[in-house]
Amino acid sequence: MIKLLSYFFQSLIIYFFFLIGLILGLNLSRNLFSFIFLFFGPLFKSKKIIDKNLETFSLKKNNFDKKRIISEMWMNYGMTFIEYMFLNRFRKYNSHITINGEENLNDVLKNNKPVIFISGHFANFELMSMEITKKKIKLATIYRPLNNIFLNPLMVFLRKKYICENQIKKGINGVKDTVEYIKKNHSIALMIDQRVSEGEKINFFGKKASTTTLPAQLSLKFNLDIIPVFIKRTKVNDFVIQFEKPIKTNKFANKLELSEHLNTILEKMIIKNPNQWIWSHNRWK
């Protein structure tokens, strides 16, 4: 009951923030909420977890500016948060997006065969699936519901309306739904950068981390290519999305070998742009 009340009051505050964002407009609200998250974010998320994660990151990357990474992470968090209220604008226009590797998307359409898109929580990560569906590629995305039951319905509504109509709730039933979508010739998009309790312990920045093997299992079972996707916020208003060349998965012996390869790709994405990845997640718990 206490947790439910806590979620209720949290949702009131967030809905109020969303209203403020709509009143101010996209540009002003980005500035405001990047400052709010920069100031208040560390009060709600464990500094210890972020420091521990960055210590692990240092095993592969030396001489980085820790303070800048943390500050810019919180600022990006704030901008992404309020951008949910403007997804209709991102859906309607293209001036904010530069797409690299578009030929790899065109090949998906030309071949008329599903693929698995994988990525992590960089910049405004929602825009990646949005751009795939804007190219008329049949897609279903796997998502993790918010713990807050008062906020989750809004998030699902926004994702279905503006990002991808086909939303698959993470879990056992979600795996069954995913297989059904693949059989209906839909590609699948999912994030592989968060810890999953049902995952396998696989190397990630030199340490074992619980990692989803779902993309590897799906690709090997149905002989599907995997396309890594990376997004970067280049300016406050602009983004670059990179669709990499497809990974031919038949050369991998099993799901663990392929999953470790995908973790290596994710590592490279993070090294390339550590300031816009979410370091507050307890990845190596």
C-alpha cells in the first residue's frame, strides 16, 4: 500500500512536469529539464552504482572525464524525459535526424525477411524504432513495463501511437508473442544493455554481467540477421542514427558465443559515446 501511494504521488509530479513541458514547448523544456535532472538526478539514483560502473568502464577506456560523463548523462536523461511529450513532432518531421547506413534498412525491405535490431539506451533511444517504422518496415519492439502502474499506461500509449504499434511486454509470454510476430514476417527490436535476471553471465567490459540471450536465440532458430543500431545526440536538437551492416549469425557456434559478440558491439557503442549512455543502471549486480 505504501509503495502504491508512493507511485501515485510520483506520477502526479511527473504528469505535472509533462504539463509544464507542453506549455513551455520543446526547446525551453529541454533546457529546463536537463538542468532539473542534472541537479536532482544524483539525489534519487545511487552515486555508488554510477561510480562502480565507471570503474568497470575504466578497464577498457582510460583517461576519460568522469565528471563530464555523469553531468552529460543526467542532462541527456532530462531532455529524453521531456521529449516523450513531443514524439508526435519527431514522427511528423525528419529535419532532426541524419540516418547513416540507410542501405541496410532498404535491404530489409528488399529481401522481405525479418531481422533482429539490437541497441542500448543511448540519447533518445525511442527514435531508433520510430525511424525503422517510418521506413515502412514491419516491426515489433520488446519493452520492459514501468514499475509505476500510474505512469506505464501513458508510456505504452505513446509508444504504440508514435514509435511502434506492436509492443511486446518483456517476459515468458512476450517471448511467445515475439515468435508469433517473426512468423508474421515482422522484424524485432530490443535493447540488450540492461541486466536481466533470467539472462546468462557473459563478459561485458571484462566482467561477467547477466545478459539477455534472446536476440541470439531468435536469430539462430529462425536464421535471421542481426542489425546493431546506434543513436547519438549531436546537438540539443539533432540526432544521428547508424544502422550497421547485418551480422550473419550462422558462423557462431551457439547463443553464448553470439551473445558475447553482441556485448562486444555494445561496448564499442558505449566507448564511442559514454556521455549519453545510462550509467545509473546496476548492470553488473
